[in-house]
Amino acid sequence: MFLPKQILEKKLQLLLTEDIGQGDITTGLLISEKTKVEAEIIAKEAGIIAGIEETKTLLNSLNLQDEPLVVDGEKIQPQQILLKIYGNAQVILTVERTLLNIISRMSGIATITYKLIKKIKDAKIKVKVACTRKTAPGLLYFDKKAVLIGGGDTHRLHLDDLILIKDNHIAIVGDIKKAILNLKEKSSFSKKIEIETSDIKDVLTSSEAGADIIMLDNFSPKQIKQTIKILKKEGFYGKILLEASGGITTKNILDFASTGVDIVSLSAITNSVKSLDVNLEIIKRTN
Amino acid sequence: MFLPKQILEKKLQLLLTEDIGQGDITTGLLISEKTKVEAEIIAKEAGIIAGIEETKTLLNSLNLQDEPLVVDGEKIQPQQILLKIYGNAQVILTVERTLLNIISRMSGIATITYKLIKKIKDAKIKVKVACTRKTAPGLLYFDKKAVLIGGGDTHRLHLDDLILIKDNHIAIVGDIKKAILNLKEKSSFSKKIEIETSDIKDVLTSSEAGADIIMLDNFSPKQIKQTIKILKKEGFYGKILLEASGGITTKNILDFASTGVDIVSLSAITNSVKSLDVNLEIIKRTN
Amino acid sequence: MFLPKQILEKKLQLLLTEDIGQGDITTGLLISEKTKVEAEIIAKEAGIIAGIEETKTLLNSLNLQDEPLVVDGEKIQPQQILLKIYGNAQVILTVERTLLNIISRMSGIATITYKLIKKIKDAKIKVKVACTRKTAPGLLYFDKKAVLIGGGDTHRLHLDDLILIKDNHIAIVGDIKKAILNLKEKSSFSKKIEIETSDIKDVLTSSEAGADIIMLDNFSPKQIKQTIKILKKEGFYGKILLEASGGITTKNILDFASTGVDIVSLSAITNSVKSLDVNLEIIKRTN
Amino acid sequence: MFLPKQILEKKLQLLLTEDIGQGDITTGLLISEKTKVEAEIIAKEAGIIAGIEETKTLLNSLNLQDEPLVVDGEKIQPQQILLKIYGNAQVILTVERTLLNIISRMSGIATITYKLIKKIKDAKIKVKVACTRKTAPGLLYFDKKAVLIGGGDTHRLHLDDLILIKDNHIAIVGDIKKAILNLKEKSSFSKKIEIETSDIKDVLTSSEAGADIIMLDNFSPKQIKQTIKILKKEGFYGKILLEASGGITTKNILDFASTGVDIVSLSAITNSVKSLDVNLEIIKRTN
Amino acid sequence: MFLPKQILEKKLQLLLTEDIGQGDITTGLLISEKTKVEAEIIAKEAGIIAGIEETKTLLNSLNLQDEPLVVDGEKIQPQQILLKIYGNAQVILTVERTLLNIISRMSGIATITYKLIKKIKDAKIKVKVACTRKTAPGLLYFDKKAVLIGGGDTHRLHLDDLILIKDNHIAIVGDIKKAILNLKEKSSFSKKIEIETSDIKDVLTSSEAGADIIMLDNFSPKQIKQTIKILKKEGFYGKILLEASGGITTKNILDFASTGVDIVSLSAITNSVKSLDVNLEIIKRTN
Amino acid sequence: MFLPKQILEKKLQLLLTEDIGQGDITTGLLISEKTKVEAEIIAKEAGIIAGIEETKTLLNSLNLQDEPLVVDGEKIQPQQILLKIYGNAQVILTVERTLLNIISRMSGIATITYKLIKKIKDAKIKVKVACTRKTAPGLLYFDKKAVLIGGGDTHRLHLDDLILIKDNHIAIVGDIKKAILNLKEKSSFSKKIEIETSDIKDVLTSSEAGADIIMLDNFSPKQIKQTIKILKKEGFYGKILLEASGGITTKNILDFASTGVDIVSLSAITNSVKSLDVNLEIIKRTN
């Protein structure tokens, strides 16, 4: 998900613009335009930091100097200084909240993603942890990138990069087998085909029809294991990717991860984010 | 925060556009352009619903018919049908996720806001519950509106609608009294002036200088009570609005709310949102 | 109304883009791309200069060097050189008209604002001079900022930063008292409440109901004085801000300003602007 | 300058969006979303109306019904009802100021343009009255269209639709003759070539070199007459268009218009606009 | 690649806006705003039609009625009427060229794509014909959709929907095997991995490392056959998709298509488009 | 058609943004952010180069260094190095395709334009070669600029810079003479008036009515010569510009060019472009 800085900068300045309105009236009246300061962004709690790249890009685009002390993905501790900022005080005070909102949301996502993956690694299980398209509306780029930084899998980036036949598609077209065969014929060779299934019968039909990935939606760990047993018997296991989805939480994730699936996916890591607390502090005037 | 539908529609279509990319490849290949369906948006858990206005606006802007069964701010139950949708199946399947992301975030915010306010009302306390500018980046409009629906106070809408002297302003200008007097002279008569304070001394100085609102930042309930006692003695209490902020959680909110302040403000209701779970289900083909 | 340069730059480049169309065909064919020149912006008449910040920002964003000889708000004389520009001749010739249009409009606004305020100060009256939202459409930022530079009060920056109950609101809701009480209950603590009134009765009702600001709309100076006499008697004077509005001109402004109101507001300073005449002259080639 | 409504609508909604900010907080809290009203736009002074097309387009784009009682270019009287509006009260109150700002500026421009042209017609002179590119920044479309409605000539719409060699171009390239010959060779056959001249010598050189239009910049009426005498002698008069520009005011326009030039151009009609006073009044609730 | 009409409409109106500039001056002055006409879009040559959906969407968005007589993908003949248009004459004349430019480019692409595929089908070969990202800059959506209508494969829609390791990536990272293994570990499970190869050795290494698709870049048909022979021997043939690319023309396409590859891709169908000639004719006034 | 770099940069970055989507996933995972490289853009075939200015502008806007070895309009040979690029490898790989698409399209247009003009010059004929508005949709700026680089005439840049009465206008208004007289009266003095004609009668009527330019649409070379004979007899030849249009190809262009017309115009040079083949090659790592 590499984006040239100058393109990313446009996304970031749009976020800033909404927050400013017609101008920061407090700063405009109170702070002289010649004042320069040194400021620090400081963590208030432990976690995995994300949004440093975005912070640097936004600061630089506003002609502020940055001196990052951490990199995205790094483990941080409470009171740790993350980044020093030098430059025009008016600009720093005006961009403060937008910056912190970006870092705290992205770090919140990276932190929970990392924790889940660590739990799985500690249990010696090899399974990918993926997010879904259930993000804050409009923040797909930032939310997906934070998942990546936390070690997770971004899943679909939007509706054009994976064929994913969901329950609502099937509710309309009816026949799973026909749907998959049809899509294998008509879709681009460059895309994988995934299908959402709700029982073993559909899993088998989808396997036979040639799906690349099968989502086991709202299957219990036990049901997943039974399904895998049958898939092994039929010779499909290992040839098709299996994604467990639905009902997976930070508490029960190992139960799902240990079933033999390739991927477990959770929406909570991007749509129920607990922000990581970070602060900006003016350290001193530098002129 | 009234916005004509056609202006709101532009915000909403931007959110949708990011999610679609170059087009929904699954729906484009699988569903005929003539297929019409009836669908329902269904709650999966209880809470206070928000985002219905946004949903209607987005649906209508895409030429889909809506039949809302609830209004924003209404209490909803699990399995309750919130809204019926009629129209082109391709469009419904393409907009599904964006719609649900909006409703689930806004309802999550409205629900927690409502719960906090109910707690306070049940305790027979009269105090406003406000959010801050700590929202998801770029989602100020949606997050603030959800707070409003939950019964909360929107606080500043952006940096141009209230003079708010924060700790970082004071770190630069130094003298609180001079700052307030200066702003009272130079700022527009149409704005209130608020100042963030960290001890009783600053509260008194700010009161004397003529601030309209004083934020007691990270004061304990005990410190707040002491402060109020002094303000009463000095004759300021009742003439200046007092906002308690910092360290307030859903658990300890009553301790703060009962101190005699006018407003308690929390960032968690907009920056650590637990989404309300909602679903879209295709009910049947209608042609 | 502080805006980071990079955000202001976007507004300015939009104005430039409209003027250019597909490209400056005269300059493209006539001037070599390597030609560098020195140019000057020169005042053709006396006044208060504004738009220097905007000019510097636009010039810098186009990679032109500026050497300002005046600052915004300064008194200037005919033939005074305001700013020197160095750089690519094609760019200077292409941006010339947009730059001059910005300076001449903003300076026209600052000049008349300053004159009105000087008249008031010379008469030893202490009253604020405010503009309204009657600006050139789409130029709120520039018009309001020019008023500020001239020493005036910006009043509302847009429809979200002050509760202002206008005659047309009252025409619908009817009851003034109920309207104010309702808004005091429901509006954010961070906003003031102003109401437009047309007679003494409404002024008193509004004062009792708790309005922060009362606009005396189309009151004659005599009526204003009578109103103030009553407000004094009732104990409201000094506690509520009074804004005289309607029918105020550069000629009669002292009659209104001397009545005892806190603010006089005029729409003419932003919607009937006499541009200040300024020119750009190429001084010499520098390569 | 025909623009499809749906394209014009985008320009208009941008103007509205700036004025609204995050939403009309007064209207949102005070007026019920179901309230429907009838409103009228009423002239407060006499003049030539413009902006009716823009008003209709913006109203319709917001789903409001319009009933125009005048057309653009019509003479109007004080207290004349210009347009009736029916529909949602919240929307009408929110769009009121933007609408009036558009009508009052455009009508101000159309009115002064019309008056100048009438003066010329009454004197039985046949000469075109043109505006320049000295408009409010960013309002080229609206200002030029208002000139057209007032009967004037729009001159260049932007920098790509006429070759216009200005004094600053000549300051760089030096040789007028070479410049014109060069441009006749290299410019598109679809464009005319105009040159700004400051003395008779340049006028003759330009005529000989083949300019289509010659601007007599800051020539007195007497100088213009002498110039025309010489052009007649040399056989150029009638073959080249002559534009008098600079120093022309509403007072002295006949002196210039009667010299024999084809066009007189003034910047004041678009950059020193006196707004025409118009009001919007809520007439009654309709539900 | 399904896009809701209202999103597509925005792309289309942007194209129109560039063409119009400040307005259609001919139509504005010549045609009355009340004139309504019937018009027809007529083919001037045979081919496969594309752009009908875009035409309908743009017409409807401008409030014009359409009556399409063909559907996208249909074979058309010279002089065949493709679509009837009813409505405002000014709008039809203003949008004419933009509409025709869209149809003629998209149909040009669909026609050549169809011809190539027909040639392959007639030869009883089963191979996909794909385009590349070599489109007209900025027209990815339209060019890819036209390929789809012609029966072709869209390949990557942008840089985020397929891992494609190109020669320039390898020039930097060096080791093909390591690159693929690395990407299989780190990339999302939802994406396929393709690699561009230039000799048999690289093909084998890539096959062993687990690439999903191998591009045989600038291989002659003979080289491709040899490669396939080896892949069969090694047991990879049939498990990995093979894409022949480079040097493929409309003349030699069968030589490549008959080698046993899964896909042949050509850039010429989108970057060297011969437009299909279509016309718009006003048939009659309808009022 | 001079456009300041910073305005052109915005057009270019929009083209890039469409191609990237949410980010270049291959480059992001494979190439380290610290890698710097030297790259070259190399011609694969002979022609006239165009797009170098655009390439430099886009590269610089992304903070990449460029070292152009050719200038726009220069004749290039196969294998010739056109431009060297130095800088961040991730950015170069991400922008590669957009850059090449721009150069190859613009150079294709410049090359065919140049060839046609050379043919005419070699035949010692003095006639302009113009393009039309039949460009790739949305690429007017780039296509017109490429024509200019090839030595051609850009014709109308959009619908606001020349009065051009087309067959469809006449189909509605009927009377050619009236149309021209009407437009001469009402249109701006700054615009020329052109009319599309289909027979000698219309040509004469248009000449008498005072058109500046007459388009001879779909006249054979023989018909054109007859028309010119008559125009000479009537004294119009040499006073009105004549544009031959319709049915002109690279093969028969001399037949039209030698008839005595001033301009021949062809749509094929912009709407049926054969791209010039260019490549980007990574030469070496530089760090």
C-alpha cells in the first residue's frame, strides 16, 4: 500500500481542513506569526505505534521539521517521546488535534492487531489475522494501513480487488455452483474468487466449483473442525484457503485459530477501535 | 447542525467512492442490472439508533427507495428492523457496507452518549455531557451529529467557533490574565472565550479576567469541589460556565457530574467508539 | 482566523485556475520560459493595504520570490511600492491579474473598515464595527479577513458558530421567549445566542429570556436610545451585548455609534466594495 | 456563456457550502424538519435584475420550488416581488444568505452596466461597453454573466481565449512589431490578436503589423480623436477594432464613447460593485 | 466493474466541464433556452458499440431523455441509429462533443478487442485476451470497461489489486525466488502474485517459488512452446496461469494464442485506439 | 497554453492517483523505502517527443530529480535516452506507468502532426494543420498541447473561445444569414465567428454576412477549388479564413492543402492516436 508522500499529503490536508473551518481564531489572535517552538508527541500508554509516516508527511507538507524517535510498528511505553517537532507555533497549534487523532486511531488499530497476532504466535499457530471492510467510513486507507503495521492482513482494499460472493449475492442468484462457475469464466484472471458459506454443503459445492477462498461465516470452532475433516477427505484441504469469520473476539480467537483455517478475520479491530492516548506538548520557544 | 440533503449527499458519496474503487466487480458480473429487490437493515444489538438521516439521504441520492421504521435517537432492540430498502440490487449490494459503517459508528456514539446522560439524569443531576474534537480524523460532522442525537453537547465544531485557550497556548504566551484580556479586546463579540486551567490559582485569575467558560483539566472531583467553594466565595460561581475534563470515564462520571460543574466532557465517546452491530439482508426479489 | 499557508494556498490556486482556463496563450507564445524578471506591485491610491499575506502565499506556492515592503493593515500612499517580485516571467504575467484582484478587493474592504473605525475613535466612542455575512458569494474567508485587518469585527464566520435567531426564524416559530429558552436548553454551551429584534417589546422579552446578544434591527438612533434607557431601568444594560444593524452608512455611523450600543454592523463594507487601485509593473529582466 | 444547469449547480453549491460550515445550528435546533413555507425575494431598490437563473438553479438543486416573477435583465422597482419560493423551511433559511448575495452582486453589476449603455444609446452613439478581467477573485463566471445581462460585452473569459499583448509583455519583449508578427505566425487562426498601446506611434506600428484590435490605454478623448484622424488617413480605421480603456468613469464615459472607438471598457463595473438591495421574507407556513 | 450511476455521473460531468470552459458561447447566443429537439446518435462505420451506459447516464444527469436502440457490446452497422435523445436544445448542443468522444473511444476499444477474440474463437483456441495498464492517462475506468464490453480481460485495475513483480522490481531486488517467497509471506491472502519473466530459468524459479501467474515477456511463440514443454515436464503446467505479453499484434495474435498460454495481453487495444466514427444529428424541433 | 507548473502538477497528480488506488502493493512490500535508484526513459521507436515538460513537472512534484536529454518537439531515434531520473525507488516504480502513458500519447500526437506538416512544407504549400475537439475525453489540455508541439494549430480550446456555428445549430435556427448577423451584434468583440458550411451557396451567404472563418465541411478538393474561384470573383477570398474539414486523411492531405484554403483540420490526430513506444528502465541503485 505504498503511496507517494505528495498523494498521501492531499488526504491528510483534507482531514486538517475540515477541523480548521475558516481558521484557528484562538491561535490567530494569541500567538505571533514569528513564534517558533519545539514540541513533542508523547505516548500516554503502551502499545504499537502507527501513523508516524502520516505525521511526518503532514508536518513536512506544512513546512514543519520532524525528528521521529520511533518507527511505525515499534512497541512504545507510557511517557515515551515519539516525535519531536520544530517550527512555526501557529501551525503546530492548528494541526495538533488532527495529528493526534490520526496517530491515536492508527495506533489503537495496530495495537489490538498486534496483540491478537502475538497471542496466536505464542500458541505456535500459523494463521493470518485479517480485518474486514468494516472500518470507520472513509478511512479505509488509514485503517487498513494500521492493520498492516500491526502485522495483520488487509483483506479487500475495495470492491474491485477480489471477487467476494457474499450471502446477499447468493440470496439473489440462488445457485452457488452456477455463480462460481460463471465468475470463473467471466472474471479477470488476475483476481481470486472467494465465497461466503454458511454450512458444510455449501463449502463442498464451492470447493468443487473451484473457489480460491472459502469464508466459513459464523461457524463455531467445532463446526470448522468438522468441515476441515470432510475437506481433507475430499482432497480439497490445502488447495483452497479457508477464512473463519463471524463471532471471533479477542477472547476466543485461539479457538478459531487452532482449527486449521488459514485466516481468521475480525471486524472489531477496525470498527470498534480503542484509541491509543497520545499528547502533544510545547517544550519551549526556540526564537 | 442542519445541512441540506444535497450537501450532505456529497459527503456521503465521497465515502462510498473510496470503498468502491473502479467498481464492484463481484456485483457487476453476478447480478443483472435489471434485478430489483427488497432489503432490510436489521439491528443485531440494543442501543440508540443514529445515521438514519444519512442512510435515507445516501439511498435517495442513488435512486433507491427507503422506508424507515425508526427515527434517529430512538431506542432499538436486537433483531429490530430499522429500515426497508427497495430498488436496484446492484446498487444496494454496492452501497451496503458504506451504509452499515455509517450507521454502526454513529449509533455506537449515540448509544454511549445516551447511556452517560441517562446515568446522570437518573441521579437527578443537571449537567451537560459534551464530546471533544477527539474524533475519527475527518469524521467531525458525523461524530458530532451522533453525539447530538445521543443527547450530548457538540462542543467546538471546528477551530473557528469558540476561543479556547489550551495549555499549549499558555505554554507559549505565559500570562493567563494578559491572554484573556487581550482576547476579550480583539476577538469577535460573537464568540465565547474558554480557558483550560490546571489549578485553582489559574481558575481565579481566569475568572477575574473575564473568561466565559473555564475548563478544569484533570481536576479530581475533590479538587473541583474545592475550586467551586472558592468560586462561590469570590462571587464567580453561576456567572462562569465550568467544564470538567480529563480522566472522566463511564464509570466515574457521576463523581464528576455531581460536583457542581456545568459540563463534563469526554473524548472516549468519539475516539474509542464501540460500533453498534447492524446488518443488511436481502429479503426478496421484487421483479 | 489563522490558516496554515498550505491550506490557504489551495484556495488561492483555485482562484488562479479559473482565470487561466487551458493556459495563458499570449504569454506562452510570446515570452521565453527562461526569462526572469523583477516586478513591483504599486499602489495607485491611498488606503489600508490587505492581501499581502495572500499575495506572498500565492507567489511562494508558484516558486516566485517576494520582498514585501508593507505589512497587512499598514497605511499606504499613491505610488508606494508594496511588494517586489522576482522570478519566472511567464508565471508572473499569468498570475498578475488574480493577485491584483485579491489585493484590490481586500484593501478596499480594509480601507473603508478602517475609516469607519477611525471616525468612531476620533469621536472618542468605544464601539465595535462589525461586518455581516453579506459578502461576495464564496469569498467569506477573504472578505472577513480584510475586515479584521481594517480593525473590524468578523461577526459570524458561517452558520455554525453563533446561534442567531433572525426575523425569518421568528416568522415561523412565533414566540420569541419560547425560542430563546428552547435554544438555551438545546444549544451547545460553547455558543452565544443572538436575536434580531424589531421593537422594544421584543428587546425586553429577549433580555428576560436570557439572550447573550440583541440585534436592534432598523432602529433609529433615537429608538436605540429609548431602548437603552429602558434596559438600564430593567437592569439588563451592560449584561447583554447590543448590536445596531440596518440603515447604518458611512455618513450616519456616529449617530448610531454614540447611542450606547456595543456593536454597529454594516453590510456595505463587504458587499459594496470599492476596490483599491493597485498595479503590477515589470521593472527589468534579471537574466 | 451557456452552462447546463447541473454544471452551474456545482458552482452554486460550493458557494453555499462555504457559508454553512458544519451546519446551520440555529435552524437545526429551532425549525422542525417538516415545516414547509412560502417565501418571497423582494427588491429594496430599483435596478436591472440578474441572478434569477442562478437562483432557480440553486433552489431546484435543493428540491425547493421556485416561481419567478421576473426574468434576468428586467427592470425592477423597489418592493417588487422577484420570485416566490415554496418548500422546506430549514433549507430556505439555510440558503437565504447565499442566494441573496448572488442576486445582489449580479444585479449590482447588471444595473450599472445597463445605465452606462443607456447613456450611450440615449446619446445616439454606437459603441460597445465592455468589462475587464478585474472581477472579484474567483467570480469570473458570475461577474461576466451579469455584464452580459446588463447588455455589456464580456471581453476575455480567461487567459486562453484572446491573444492580448499587455504593457508588461512589451516591457519584456520590447519590439511591438516583432511581437505581433510573431503571434500572427504562431497563434491559432481561431483567436484574435489585441495589443495595448500607450501612444500614437505604437498604434500605427500595431496597425501595420496586423493586430485585430488595438487598446488605447489611458488615452484622453482628445488623444483618441487625434489617433483616429491619423488611422483614417492611413486607411486603417474601420478595419481594426479600437478599444478605449483606462480612466473611464460613469461620468466621463460619453466623452470617450463619442470619439469614434468601437469599444469602451471599464473595470469599475465588476471590481467596485454596489450591491442591489434584495430581501427574502417568509410569507407563511404552508403545512 | 459496477459503478452506481450517480458516481459514474460525477466522472462524466468532469469530462464535460473541461470541454465547456466558462460556457458554450455559440449556443448561449444562438439558441433559445426554450427550444426542445429530437436528436439521434448515428454510427458512421461498423463495429462493436460501447459507451451507451455512459451516454445514458450523462444524458439523464443533464435532464435529457434517452431512447437507446442498441446495448453495449452489440454489433452495429454504418448509418445505424444508436440512440435517440429528446430535450433542451442548448444542453444537447453543449454536451454533443463530449458524448461522441466517449462513445467513439470506447467503441474503438471494444471493436478491436472483439475482433481479436473472434479470431481466436474462430481458430477454436481457448485463451483470454487481456489489456494492460497502458491506457490513455486518466481514462483507466473507461478504457478497461470498453475492453470488458469487447469480451476482453481487464487485468489489473490499479496498483493495489494484484501483486505484479515487473522487470524493474527485479532489477532492484535481484533474487526472483526470494522476492516471491517474501511476497507470499507478507502479501494479503486475497491477492494473486504474478511475475514478469524473460527466460525459461526465471519461469522455473518462479513456478517453484509459488507464483500464481507467470508473464512470459517478449517470448517468441517458439520460446513459449519450449517453456510450456518444460513446465509440463516439471508438473507446473495447468497449475500456474501463463500470460504471453510483448510483441503481440492483431496480425500475429494466433501464433501466440495457440501456444498453450492462458492469456495473451496487448497494450495496443487501449493505447493506440482507432476511434469508431459516430455522429449526432438534430432531427427536428419538438416544440 | 502556458500553465504554471503548480497548476499542471495538480492535473498530473490526479491522473496518477487514479492509477494507484489505495497504494502500490507490490512496491510497498518488495522495495525498501530507503532505496534510491537511477532510471532512464528510453524511446523504442523514432518520432517527435512530447510530454517532457509534463514528465519533469510530475517528477519534481514527487521530489524526484530529472535530467532531460531532449526537449519537447525534438526528433528522437529508437533506443535514444530521453530523460534520466534519480531518486526514491518506490516513487519511481509507482509513477512509471502514468509517466509513460502521458509521454507515449502526447508523442504519438506530436509525431503524426509533425509528419503531416512536413509533407505540406515539403510540397511548398503554406497552410495550417489544425486538430479539432475530437480528443480523448478529458484530455483536451494534453492533446491540444501535443498538437502545438508537433507544429499544429490547436483550434478551439473549449466552447467559450470561438463562436462556431455548426450544422446542428443551423438545423435549429434555419437562416444562416440571420444567425451570423445576430451573432456579430451580440457576441463579444474579442471572439471570431466561424461557420460550418456544406455548399457554395452557404459559403457565399456567410461571406456576405461577415463571418471571420468559413469551414468547408466535407467538400472534395474539387469543390473547394470551385468555391475559391467564386470567392475570388466576389472579392471575399483573402479576407475570410477558409478551413477544409472532413474526409481529410494522412494520404490525401496534400490534395486538400493545395486547394488554396488557409487551414486543413483532422480529427484523427487526436482521436485515433498511435502511441509512441517508450520504456522506463532502472539502471542502478545509487545508495
